[in-house]
Amino acid sequence: MFGIARDPKQETTMRAIAASAVMFCLVSSVAAAQQLASVPDRLIVNIDTQKTMPPVSNYEYGMFTEHIRDSMYRALWAEMLDDRKFYFPITSAPDPAPRPQQGGGGGPRAAAQRRWRPVGPDDDVTMDKQQPFVGDQSPRIALDASTPHGIRQAGLQLVNGKKYAGRVVLRGAAGAHVTVALVWGPGDADRQIVKVPASEAYKTFPLNFSAPADTADAALEITGVGSGDFHIGAVSLMPADNVEGFRPDVIALFRQINMGFWRYGGNYTSNLIWYHTIGDPDKRPPDWDNAWGAMQPNDLGMDEFMTFCRLIGVEAYISVNAGLGDSHSAAEQVEYMNGAASTRMGALRGKNGHPEPYHIKFWNIGNEPWGSWQIGRTDTKYFMMKHNEFAKAMREVDPSIVLIASGRMLEDDALHADDRKYVGNLQPLYGSPADWTGNFLSKTWGNFDGIAEHWYSHPGRRFDTAKLRTLAPDASDDDAYVKADQTLLESARSAGNVVLNKALEWEGYQQRFPAMLEKHIFLSIDEYAFSGGGPGRGASLGGALEYGMIFNEMLRHTDFLTMAAHTTGASMLDITRTGSTFSTTGLVFKLYSNHFVGAIPVTLSGNSPQPPIQFPGGDQPTVNSGSPTYPLDMVAALSPDRKSLLLSVVNATDSPETFDLNIAGMHLTGSATLWVMTGPNPDASNHVGQPAQVDIKQSSVAPAKTLTVAPLTINLYELPLAR
């Protein structure tokens, strides 16, 4: 299963588990060719409605989010201004480029942030570091008797006829005459002005504007004339139709997906000062996020995140800072979110406008503590002690919480090249420093209820174990990957293979630690998504086919894989500054979550096993994921009332496929419903302002034991049953 040596007995056990899980063994390349040549003309699919698995939870369709690039502030939060509390100095110098992402990821670490620019001479705008309104500094504007001096931020998008509301916090000398203007053109008529009276102390003044035209380069100007100076503490501008600070278009679309939870976490968490995210938003100090090389305004904080979860009807899942943070702070965070109003932190929550406890059930200690990139990174031995201390402190505050440990199992692709700088020449052996999940099971027992895993699949490339062993200690993780030419079908299945790898590994841990079954220790995939190249990856029809195979594989393991959070929630949508629509990723989540939640998976077999893996070793399992219905991938489930059969069929080929359906224990009756997700080609995608290339079409079909699915489709049948 792995390219690096392991105990032969353990390897034998894992191979046996793999064989029982997927019902076929790895064969030679010669046999593979024979098998591919012998794919039957007509597939036979057998479903046994009497052999069931645990029902599907909506927790399997959760989301992960963190403050990285546009995933929070520009996608969810309606604020139009960057740096609204003036973390950066105000000059006419060009903005610096965002820092590149670590690990050769190819993109920036954070969204490019618009900066404020002086109106008038640079020297007349200085930063007051002695008596700032919030944070380390606030702008001071020296006035001229007749020429406006102040600041402006450009690049704002306005929609004709739309109203905008905001506020400005400022103080000024008696001789200061301050105006705030929304500007959309060069002339005097191309602006709306709000006059703001100055006062000796900071005061908050409302702002209201309406846009008379569409533009992508409007500006907000805060200027004054007269004598003396004025100081700006904070400023905000949002579309007036925001829903408690969030974009209404995004909220409306998210409500259509049956997502069980949103996880608040990520690398950002390891240097998060959580109490900087509560209280008066204008008085929350902005912080520098070392994880992503970005300024965080702390506007979308703990209470706002709970508001968001309420608006879209999901539970919250919180990761606490176990990087630079400590157990006392984590316990206070639990008390703030869950404590009664009579507790110290519960009273603070009430003071902030939220008297009732949030009753957050799921809590995660740390984020990827095993990662060499992680802030506060430590070794396995020390973090086990740290985890225990956090768990004790958090459970003393609220014994009812469900604690999830930050694990990492033993796939070869988890052995990042730069890990050797910390723990030496790694071997993927149970109990070794690389085995974080095994260490949790042996050293922190009783201090967790579930264990988290993260995965990011790499269609179009494969992990090469032999190459890893040759790399220098300072080599990049990406250097251990080699190009892999894949068909769309192989690319789609490679993502499902990662799920199968996790399932097989988990079953191996259950063999070693039987108490996992007794205590119902569950697996949570806290983060997952695609990374790297390959046909059809990402928000395209090809990417949707990949997700269909991922979901099918997850549905085959509902006995222990009960939670999963996609990276990120914002990827469900194609989002611009002024509009949004479902991406193909969002559509496939909508399709599965709205039909499979509560369903009861049943046994499915067929006459066409999946062929052997294309690239043995590395990040591939011993056998391919998928049902024995090659080239189709299928999963079946009874509806919650057991009156219908739900059948998902993914066809990631360019030809139609026909199959005969045999159902044991029940028979088809009445008209069936079919939902088909498809598009013109694997690269088809959906974008704001353009006709959708990929959509879901619903139709009625006559009950039949022979069915045909079109190429490049995800098909979901709801077939009425009778005994």
C-alpha cells in the first residue's frame, strides 16, 4: 500500500481489509489489459435492499472556511472597503503585491488589498500613533482653507439604482468642515456628498448613498477644508440590502444546499487572537496574519460567524488556536460561545448583544499541527501533551462538547519533504513521529471523540515515494510529484481513491485499537479539495464528476466517515463583487445533499470490477475506488421512509452506458424521477452574468430494469419501491 517499508504483518492486515472493502484484489498489468478488454457489453447491477449501512448525515456535506484570499470578506461579508481601520500608512506609493503562497501553490496568499490614497499633498496626511482610535494608528488630516485635503479609496463597484449605507468615525477641530463623498466620475455632478460635523471627541456618523450608474471604479472620499485638522477612526460602506452584514445573494444560494455545518479554522487559526474578533467592530484592532501574509480587519468574528450559520441554517464547528495559543484562552473561547450568561465570558457575550449561549457542539484543537508551515509547529510528542491540556481545560468549561483531534494518517503523500528537517528520516510506521493519528490513539485516549484528516488530491500528477527519498531536506513538497497523464475517468477516480485510502487506513487503526469501535470514534475529513492540474479539475463539469465519485465513495463508508468539510464554502459559488451564481461544485453539492441526507445506503454489486490502479504506490490505494460497475460508478440507498431507491450513477466517459438493474427484497413500482447534471464538455463551467453551461434537469421516467445514462453525466434516480 505504501512505498516505504512497514511491518509485514500490518501490511497483510491492510491488504485483507482492502480486499474486503472493495471485493477485488490488485492484479498484474497483463491481467489489467485482459480485464479492460473484457468489460461486458451490458452491465448488470445488483442491489440488496436488506443489507444496509448507517444513514447519511448532512454533516457529510459540510464546509470549511478561513480568512484566506476572497473566501470570507469579499465572498460572504458585504463590506466594500479595504483597510477600513487603517492598518497601513496612507501614501501615494503603489500597493505591494500579495505574497506568494507557500509550497509553490502558484497563487497569492491573500487577496490584493486596496489602499487609501491622499487627497492633496502626502505630507498633509500623517498617522497618529499616540492617540489612535483603534489599533496602532489613525490618519490625521491637516487642512487648507480652500483646497480639500483628505483620503480616498478607489476601485469600488456600484450598481445603478442600488442604495449603499455606512458610517464614519471621526473627530476634528472647530474650524474643520468635513464631507464624505461617493464619486463615480470626474465632474461635480458625478458625486454624492454627506456633510459631517466635526467634534472634539470621536463620534460615529451615518452615511447613505444611491448609485445613479453602473461602474467598476467608484471611489469614497473623506475630505475637509478650513483650519486645524481632523482624525478618522474608522469607516464602513456596504450595500444597504445586506443581511446583518452579509451579502443577500450569497445567503440565498447557500440556503439551497443542505450543509450540516461550517468549520471555522485553517492555518489562520494558529495565530488568531480570538478576542480581537468580538465587541464593537469599529474598536476591534486589525491584526497581521502571518499564516497568509495579510491584514485581518477582524470584522467577521465569532459572533458574526454564528450569525452567518444561523442565516444559512447550519451548525458551527470551531478550531481553537493551538499554535501560538494556550489552553486558558481556548477555555475562555468555549465559555464565550457556550457559557451561561452568569459566567464571566457569557456575560461578555451578552454585553456584546448575544445573551443566549450558542451551544456549539463540535470543537477542534489546532489546525494541521503536523505541518512544517504551521505557526507554532512542534513535534508529535509535545503536541500530544498540549492536546491533553487543551482538552482538559475546554471540557471543564463545557463537558458536553465533541472534541476532534487534528490527525494525520500514514499515506506516503502526507510525508512532506521538509518534515525531515524536524523529525529526521521518516518511515511511515504506526507510532512513528509521522503517525499523528496513531499517536493520538495511544497517548491522548479519552481526550477526543473524533479524529480529523485533511486531503487535497492532485489530478494530473502522482506522488512518487522513491523520488521523495532522494530529495534534499530543503526540497519543496511539490518536487516529490511527477506528471501523470490521465483520462477524465482516471482523473475523476483519483479523487475517490484518496477517500478510499483514508477508509482503508482507518480500518487499519480500528484493527489495532478495538476500543475505537466500542467508543464510536469517528473520522472527520475537516478539509478536502482539488489541487494541481489535470482534465476537468476544479469548478467545471469534469470537476463535478470528480465530486460525484468522491460522494459515492463517502457513502460507502457511513459507518465511521460521518463528517466532511469542503475547502472552501465560497467555492460553491462563482462570485463577483456584485453578483453570484452556483458553480459546478455547488451544483453537485446541492444535488447530493438535497437527496441523500437521511438516506440509508445499501449493498450494490456488479459484473464489471474496477480495473487495477494506474500508478501503484504513492498516493494511490492498493485497489481503485468505485463500484464493481466499471466504467460507471454507482451507489444506492433507501430513502428515509424506505419507499424509494436512490441510485447515483456517475458516467465520466464520452459514451452512453447501459445497465440492467436487479433489486433484491423489493421491486420497482410507479413513475421514477431522474435528475441529470451535465454540460457540453468537461471544461464547461458557470459564471456570473453568463448563461449556465452546466445545470441539473429533472424529468419523469417509466420504471424499467434496463437504464441508459448519457456521457459526462451525474444521474440521480429516485425509484419508487414496493415489497
